[in-house]
Amino acid sequence: MAITEENPGYKWVGTRPIRPDGLEKVTGKARFGADLALPGMLHGKVVRSPHAHAEIVSIDTSAAEAMPGVKAVITGADFPDLAANGAHAGDIDVATNTIARDKVLYEGHVVAAVAAITREQAEAAAKAVEITYEVLPHVLTVDEAMADGAPLLHDGMITKGVDPAPEDPSNIASKILHERGDLDQGFGEADSVVEREFTTKPVHQGYIEPHAAVADANSDGRANLWCSSQGHFQMRAYTATVLGVSPGNIKVTAAEIGGGFGGKTVIYLEPLAVRLSQRAGRPVKLVMDRDEVFRATGPTSGTRIKVKMGATKDGKMTAAEVWMAYEAGAYAGSPVGAAGMTAIACYDIPNFVVEGYDVVCNKPRVAAYRAPGAPMAAFAVESVVDELARNLEIDPIDIRLANAAVEGTQASYGPKFPRIGFVETLEAIKDHPNYSEELGPNQGRGVSAGFWFNAGMMSSATVHINENGTATVVTGSPDIGGSRQSMALMAAEELGIPYESIKPVVADTETVGFNDVTGGSRVTLATGAAVVDACRLVVEDLRSRAAKTWDVELDQVEWVEGQAQHIDGAQPPLSLGDLAKKSGRTGGPISANASLNSRGVGAGFSTQLCDVEVDPETGVTRVIRYLTAQDAGRAISPDYVEGQMQGGVVQGIGWALNEEYIHDTDGVMENPSFLDYRIPVASDLPMIDCSIVEVPNPAHPYGVRGVGEVGIVPPMAAVGNAINDAVDVRMTELPMSPIKVLEAITDQSD
Amino acid sequence: MSRTHISAVINGDETEFLTEDGTSLLNALRDEVGLTGAKEGCGTGDCGSCSVLIDDRVTCACLVFAPEADGATIVTVEGLATSGELHPLQQCFLEGAALQCGICTPGFLMAAKALLDRNPDPTETEIRYALAGNLCRCTGYDKIIRAVQEAAREIREK
Ligand code: FES
Ligand code: FES
């Protein structure tokens, strides 16, 4: 492990104990979204559009309602018409994506839902809902959607970000633009210019747990909701909006969550479950099948990206021109904005234009996926950087070092970077033995880098000291990959009591203050900072209780390793346990709350090194060695930092080599199963070597930056560059499947 | 609808339940028997998160009709720890941080147990192929493979 700053002697932070929720997860006790059953609970089933684009002419639910066991059938008409109520456009999109009103916009779009006593009865009733459609022409890709005369998804869509605003509607929701300097001058100064065009396909987050929700509505308008999500406060807000009720009417309890990667920051089933429960007067459970997950949730955008970059013979980048179009799926909101901001953020380039388009098409609405938008842009840019290095005969790490963003660099998207660790990740790769490991025939090595902002946002935490001197740390951030452990480690460090004496809890929406979603790599940073703040308030309180007990001034008391000490040693120390026991006599129970908004986000960088072997007979690419170096700021919980790094890399390898949405000409998804949408399995992969770089984020009490996302940014270009190194073909389309690699090899030898 | 009466030994206990003919063993275990440790990730045999042992063979419970389990001996993740003591695989998964979200963990534990029961000294490649029917989207498999290697070592040394 590379440590760039001396470890300041933490006792708990940076250690690898067993996670607090681990036992329940290895014994099958942990309750995930689909595991809850309530007395009298009904099973629901959703009815989905078989068409990519169609008017809903009529819906007849009478036959379904008459089926055995059926207790409720709902359609779009059972929900408030937010458009008529003058709601915000974004809310209307959420509502109509949850259940269609007049028109379906993708295959899998929800049209109706039923609840019945048994699962089988619900399935039968769902089939009996009679829907008449008038099929409309559809568009599936950015090219089709942006073509002249393309069928429109939304009649009123006028492209934002264009001045003057276009008069006619189109499928382009918005345009983004970042520019600096003078492109012509920049390209004029270059000794090598590379220009390439890239395409990528939509890919799914691929969490193993399908979406699930259980709702139990009361006749007074209140409802309880259990769901597996990346943010139960967010689920509450969206559900309330779609139902047209106050968020305070809905209590949401977070189930354990079986993966999300961004895809569980949005709602699908929750308002349907609540409405069904209201109509039926009984609890209702809705669980998606895997094919529903593929057809109607996630994915992230398919894209077309053009990149032109120039550099001088000593490797200095002089200009970059990037054009990109991102599929948004059925509603505005692709991650092209983040793509535009991240595309060249690793480098200090004096002249650039980055232009992007958010384009709607008849596919499921895209959802966040790990560093949303950045990986596709990085695939394009990092492939071109590799080609520049080859043309100029410069080492791929050296060309990146020559242009790397450092503290004080004006980021391509605006602000100046504070202390960042990009250079350190490049050096960690260069210094690693993998960098000089010998390669065999048909083997190749690729380098790639990535940037992600990381997020801060809002978090709340409460710390209670129990009567025996242990502590309960309550937050509202669902733990998706070990964050309970990082909360407990920071609390142990602050309070000076053993990690094992701390119980971290993820509480429901009525038991803890507001928390934004578990997303943006923010929980250890922001919720962690709230925990630290709350612990410091508790310590303050403990010191004042000791001062009171000793009848001395507060400044005579310090908190050292879990006990109050008199600065002169004039009193025997009082441990946290002693003070907890006396709490009744010193002011009552000991606890503190802290809430905050987004303090000091620390940007994340990752550099990766991939070795592949390509079979020139079949085009099959096998990753034989992989190394990832990432700046964690501070690895509070190194086991789970590595886990995030490795997981991001492997998702990226899947994206690089296998994964893609395939639609037929009618706009129907052809591969909505794990058999046909193939994510990496254990036998596809080597071990994923990790080098944790620690350049502390100066704005966080422990230097945390957030580690969840940036790891998925570099892999596609790392794999592509390695393929190029192995068999001398430049792959510009994802996935780099055997057939495409074979074609490229054949074309090149023709 | 008539329901079929099933008797099976589940996690060491004689267990009886009623099921419809078309119900999967996975749904019967989860809904009728109340054992929700096995998870449904796909329902089509492609993810392994529903893996259980049926007469010592690792099987996707989503692919077995519940009535087929009549008379069988079934072990689910809930039966892996014996009298309060974790199986070495469970302990090694905890110590090696071989789970992130944990939804795939029950399936991996059962598939790994089946492997180690028949081959206590597998190579890394053998482990990777034995677990290739189990999907994990969080970990990249690295720590899972290492945890299985470690558990194998501990079992051999016992
Ligand atoms: S649920 Fe059985 S294999 Fe996926
Ligand atoms: S730990 Fe989440 S799928 Fe394996």
C-alpha cells in the first residue's frame, strides 16, 4: 500500500476489523428488500408495455378485477396528474416514468399494476389487464433520435442551453459547452494530432438484488414503506411527489440493499406499492423479475463521442476537441453534463472545446451508474491519449505526468483544484512491479486514468452513549458496501473506545435527521463527517460532566483515549463508562446530533494498468493481470476501499468486453437476462491488484475523499489500449467483443 | 387449487410444508418455510444467489420445483453454522471482507462449501471455475476467492 503522508498514528482508522453487519450477512439473517413478509400481505405484479413507443388508447381492468384473489388494480388514472397541477418538469417525468399516462415511451414502461392474494393470482391478473395501443414510430439511438424528421418522444421538448432557443421541438433535451483558449492555435502547435470516433452501448448496473418494496398503507393517508434503496429519504420524497401527499405521511425503512451502483437512487415500485395497499387495505409486496430490472430500470447511456487531441513532441497536450451525444432514454437527464465536466479533467490543456447533447430515445430512462457519464468519455479520451503517446513514442505514464492536473490547475470544468493525488496514482503504477512484468506473445499492456468529483451533500447523525459506556451511532445512509464499518471506525477514534463497543445503525426516516442518498461516493465523507461532529459534541459534553464532577473549569479537562483526564493529573481519570454510569446525576442521558451540508468534497483520481492476452484466431480477450491505483484521501476502512476499487474495475471490464443492451428493430430488448447480458464471472478474471494512494483531503477531519466511483472510469480504455498493444488494432466500439476484435484484426491484415 | 404436502429435512430438521406444483423450491423455502437466506437474483439459474445443497449437491433452488424436494435433505445458508459456531467459510468471508452488499454471499457460501466438501485443496483456477455460476457485482471476486482459499487451508489444518 502506498502511503504518501505519514499515518498520524490512528488507533482504529485504517484497520481491518470485521464489519458490524457481517455476521447477519453470512448467516442469512440480514433482511434485504424481498425478505420482508407482513401478516395479510398481498403480492403485486406490474403490467408493462410491449411496445417501444405507443399511445395508450384504452385500458380495461374489469376482467383482471374479477379474477380470483385480486384485491386491487391500478393504472395511471389512479395517480394525480402532476402536469395539470403545474408541477416541476422533473417531477412529472418521475411520475410518468413510474406509471405511464397517455403514452408509453419504452418497452417495459409500466401501464398498470395489480395486487392479489398469491403471486400466481397476481401474475394471472396482470395478464388479464386489456390495453389497446396505437403503435408509434420509435428511435433507439442518438443517431436516430437526432436525425432530421425523427419521431418525437415529447412534443414540447425545446433544446436547453442553446441561444437563441430553437423554435421547433426535437429529441435533444439540452446542450452543454465548455471552452477555453483557441483550438486552431492549439492544434497548430501540435506535432501529432489524433482524431477518433467512439460508440458505446447502454449497460446496466447489474446489481444482483432486483428492486423490491413492501407498503402498508393506513386509511388515514399514512403509509409505511420498506424498500431496498440507496436512500430512503429520497424514496420518501419521490413517492410523496408521485402520490401527491406530504413526505411526512410516509415512513420509509431501509432494507439491506443488494447492490445499487446508482441504479437504486430512483423510484420504480414504491408509489405503486403504496397505492395498491391503499386500494386493497392490506400490505402489498412488489418485487421485480430480472427481466423487468433489465427492461425498465437503469441502465446508463449509450453514446457517440468524437475526440480530437494534439500534443507536441515532448508530450505536452495543446488542444482537445470533444463532441458527445448521450442517450437519456425516455426522459431528459443523461449524465452528459458530468461527462462534459470530467472528459479532460485529468489534464491541464490550454485550448479545448467540449460539447455535449442530452438526447431522448425509446429506451428505459437512464439512471446513475457509478461515476455517471465519466466512463464513456474516458474510454474515448484515454484511447486517444494512448495513441498520441504511441505516435510520439512517449511512455503512456509519462505523457499523462506531463499534463497531469495538480493543486492549482484550473480544472477544465471551472474551479481550481485543491490538493489532489492524480500524480501520485500515476507514480504508484509506474513504481509497481506489474509495470515491468514481461509480456508473452499476443499479450499487451494498457494504461488509462480517470477523474470523478465525488459528492458531499446532506447528512445527519446521532450518537448515543449507552449506560455501560458503549455507543450507538445512528445515521440514515443505507450501507451498501461496508459504510457501517467506516462510521464505527471514525466514532471509535473520536470517542476513544474500542470499535467493538460501537453499534452503527441505519435508521428509518422518522428516527434520524435527513440524509441524502448513498451515492456520489459521499457516505464516508459526509455522513462520516456528521458522525465525527456528533462524537465531538459528545466528547465536549463528557468533558463538561467530568469538570462538573471535579468542580474544575472545562479547560482543565482533556479527553484522552476514552477517558476524561485532569490536565495536572489532580483527579483520577473518569472513563466513558464511569461517566455513562453517572449520567443521571450529571445532566441526564448523553447524546448528540449533528447535521451538515457538503463540506469539503475531495476529488478522486484513479490510474489503472491492464494486461490482456488476445487470441488472434477467435478475437477473445482475456484480462491476465490488473492493477488499480486510486487516491482514497484516507482509507478509513482499507478492506472496503479495496473492495470498491476492485468492484469498479470489474464492472469496467464487463463494460469493456461483454456488456451491452441489444434491441431488435421493434425496440424490444433481446437480452434481458444474466445469461444473455453477461457480467463478468470469477473464471473470467485474475486477482485485481490494488494500490491505495493516500493524499488526504484537507477539508475532511480524516482526509477522506470518497472511493466508490472513480474506479470504473479508466477500465474500458485500459483494456482497449492493452488490446492495441497486443494485436495492434484500435478498438473504438464497446463492447470489444470477440467478433469485433477479430474483425479488426482481419481488416488490418487485409 | 390443491396443494401438495412435502416433507424434507431442512437444515437438520424434519420439515413439512404445503406447496403448489409450479412453485419453485426457492419460493417455497422463502415463503412457506420462512428461510429467506437464499435469494432470488434472476429466477432462471443464471446468478447462483439461490444456491442450496440438495442431498449434498449445490443446486439453484429457483430451478427446482418444490414438490421435487420431497424426501430430500436440504441445507441452506441458515444451516451452515452448527450449534452457534460459524463454518470456516463464514468466518473467512468475514475476516477477508469477501462481501460488500452481501446479497450474493449465501449463494457463494453454499457453492464454496460444496466445492470444499469434495476438494479440500483446490487451486485458484478450480475455485474460480467452481464459483463461475455465482454472480457477484460488488467485489470483483478477488476477496471471495481469497476467502475460499483461506477457509480451505483452515479446514485442511483442522
Ligand atoms: S435466482 Fe436462482 S440462479 Fe439466480
Ligand atoms: S457482495 Fe454484492 S453482489 Fe456480491
